[in-house]
Amino acid sequence: MPASLSGTWDIISSVNLEGYMKVFGISPSLRKIALKLKLGKVIEHQGDQFIIKTTSILRNYTVSFRVGQEFEEFTGGLDNRHVKSLVKWEGNKLVCEQIGEKKNRGWAHWIEDDKLHLELYCEGEVCKQVFKKNVNE
């Protein structure tokens, strides 16, 4: 069984977020603001049911899903697109494939060295983020 992703997490590093946002046509002014935000993650799960909340002072985004079941997702607050998403375990990684207008889109979460890693990818651009568990947890 993979390590538990559950908890409250604070971002400690982000690489290529701007390149990733460009793929979605996000304006330069909004990209500039987004690059300054301190993101948080709250992950809850019970069995194969997950709720992942991404939080910031500007916008919050919540996605709820069951591993192995395709679902319709509206990425409101992010790039405002409709996608069909499927999340599954690949080894120790929770991997999501998102089918829609953008090609080769998805993400992966996993635990390594007590940190939460997130890789976001779309059309050849990859953003890598690392989060540490909130000490108040």
C-alpha cells in the first residue's frame, strides 16, 4: 500500500509553473500573481474516495473522486475547462489522466522523504511542486 497522502501540506518549491500556465493561455498579469502565491493542499481520503483541496489567498480548487472511476471535472478557478478524468495508482503514485481540449494532460501525487510531490503536465510542459506537512497537524 502506498504511503498516505492525507494531511495538510504547504508548498516549499515550484519549478516551471509559468511554463505550465502558458500552455493554458493564462495572461502574463495573472501568471505573475500566481507565481507569488503560497499554495496549500488538504488531502482527505477514505478507502478509494479522495478529496483534494488546493488553497491560496486568491482562489481555491476542490476535486473529489474515486480511484479507478472516470469522472467529469470542471477545472473552474484554474483554467476553466471541462475534462474527463481518471485517477489510478501506479506503484506509489496517485496518477490522473485528463482527457479534453489539451493533449497529454494530467498530474501525479506521491510521498518521498516525508514530502508530498506533485507533477503537473500538459502538452510537453511539466511543473514540479513539493509540499511539506503542516506542523500544526
